[in-house]
Amino acid sequence: MNLTFVFPIGLLALGALLVPLLLHLARRSEYRTVDFAALRWLAAHARPRRRLRLVEHGLLLVRLALVTAIALLLAGPVWTGGMRSRAWTVVVPGVSPAAVPLPAKDSVDERRWLSPGLPRLDQPAPQPGAPIGSLLRELDARLPAAAPLTVWVPRELAGLDGASIELARPVRWRVAPGAANVSVPRGAARVPFAVRFDADRESALIYLRAAWRAWAIGHSAPAAKPMQGQALPDVSSSANLPADRRGALVWLRSGDLPREVIDWVLAGGTILVEPRTNTRVSFASSAVAWRDDDGRALARTVRSGRGRVVRLEAALDPAALPGVLDGSFASALREMLHPPGVSPARALAKDVAPIRNPSVRRMTVPLRRDLDMETWLVWLIAVGFVIERIAGTAARRWRSA
């Protein structure tokens, strides 16, 4: 095994070794004046020679060892080379272990749950809801470079952080049947929003109600199917503006936006409008918020003050906007109504497969606890500090005696 350091810059702390050396060199012995008759005949200019010498060697060694241990702790020393490059298979909670193929009879592959602590797969399934992206990045950083990695995930994956999962190694991404890896209480996944509409646009509410119910059950239901009894939070020609900071307003009215709505958007609100609404906002530098399967833009978004304005490219109607009949309409609407800065935490597993990026910096932190030196160094520093205090106190008492 080889000794390596996670943070080699921490070794600069070894420069602090000069501190105890200088203190011991600068310490002068205490002299006492003793009258001795024969010395009075010596010349007045005669002086005893002085030379640099270290005193209290034991205490000095303890202090040097203590500073060295602190510097090593800052550098993060670890032993590498003790782990074989065996294949790893990790399973996200939500996938039944029975869905994962059994290893070969003489295989020594590691099979673990993708959960904090990486419990073995033959142990009970951990509680769902762990940050999947972070756990995968950490596992990739700690595994040997040559270790193959296979990840089994459910069809719907939660616990994401909104960023692409970039790993230094190729990953076999296997999607297994199963529920999402986090339990979402009914209604917890809903994005609160209100709707203001004209009488001739009441037919568009059926698609909004369908999306509202799809969020509640945790998947995108077909938007064309009417959902009876699934009323939206506030739907009327004069609905109140959402008070929730995550709330949004769907505006299905023609003409100019009222001043109160514009001020609400500027203060941080999100509004979804149809083309016939005059938002008084330029979309020249807008970004695409929704595309169809052919890549055509179905909605665009632009910042307005601290808020956002999302404009559909056509009326919210299947004849003008066929995308509302697609099963992904609920997910698309949810993403459009999310305020800026809120990263999606749930997605289809096939859409978030890890991307290989060899430039990702690998760490040298071991997975096995017995190879971790940090705990031992902490104990060594604690014991060394106690010894230094006892030895230092004893030395002061001896000098004063």
C-alpha cells in the first residue's frame, strides 16, 4: 500500500515546526549570583562564552510530534492500493433486489444499496429519499479507477439536485421496474398556482386540472382526460395572486396585464400567458421553456425584474397546441411554473443517466474505514496534547525549584 494525501497543501503546516524549535532555543537558563572570592581578581571585561543549545529535549520532541500530527491531519493521509478493483453494483432504494440479476457463483463483486453508508444488498432496504446524485459522485470518487460500476434505478428517480451527474468512469445504467425512490405524500408534489381566465377560455381548465392531479399522484397522467372533483386552488376571472413564494399565475385572458399583476411579477412572481396577452415584456432574448419531440419551441420564458414571464407559442388548446395531449404535459407545466433557482428533484431515470467526464477530479478517500488514518491522528493529537501539558508543567516546576 502507498501513502497519499487528499489535500497535500496541508503539509505546508509543517513549517510550524520552527515555532517550538525557536522557543526552546530562545529560552535561557536562569542564573543565580553566587559570591566567590577568587573571581574578584578576574578582569572586568571577561565574559563567559554563550552558545545555542536545546533544553528539555523530551518536551521538544513531544511538541514537534504534535505539530507534525496536526499537519498530517490537515493533509488528509490515506493508504491506497489495498482495495482490489472488483466490480460494484449499487441499487437505489425503490428497486427490488429480486430484479437485480444474481452474480456468478464464484464472483466477489460488491453489491450494495445506494444509500449513506452503502449497506450490503442482503440487508433490509434503507429509507428512501437519499441524495442520489451526491452519493453517486462520492462513490465514483472513492472507487479505484479500474472498478466497473453498475447502477440499478427505478423508472422514476427522486433525490436529484438539478445538476448533471458527471462521473469519471463509464457507468452501466440499468432501469428496473419499481416505484420512485421516495415517498411523496398526496399533494406534496404540487406547485401552487392560481388561474384567471375569460369565459371563452374555460375549456382550457380541463388540461390544468389534469396536470394538477398528475402532480398529486407523482406521474404525468394524460392531460386530455377530464378529472372531476380536482378543483384548482383559485380559478376565477379575478383570482387572487398567489401568496406562496413558489406560487404562479396562469393568465388566460386577452388584452394588457393589469398593473397589479405586473408589479407582482416584478417582485418575484411567475406568470404563464397565451399569445393574445400583452405582457409589455420583450421576448427578443427569451429562452425556450418547453419543446415538442421534434425540438420545436412550444413556450418561451424571459426574466422580468425578480420574476419570470412564460409565454405559450399558441393557445392552451389541443387544436393549436397538440402538446397538451401528450403524457408529458404535466411535467412540462410543472417545470414552466417553477420559480427560478428551484432545481428539479424528480425525473425519469432514462433522462438523467450519468455522463462520463474523465476530467472529473478523483479523490483518494478510501471506502473501508480501517484504512482511514484521520481517526487515529485525532486520537494521537489528543494524547500528545495531554502529554505536552503534563511535561510542560513539570518542566516549569523543576526550573522554579
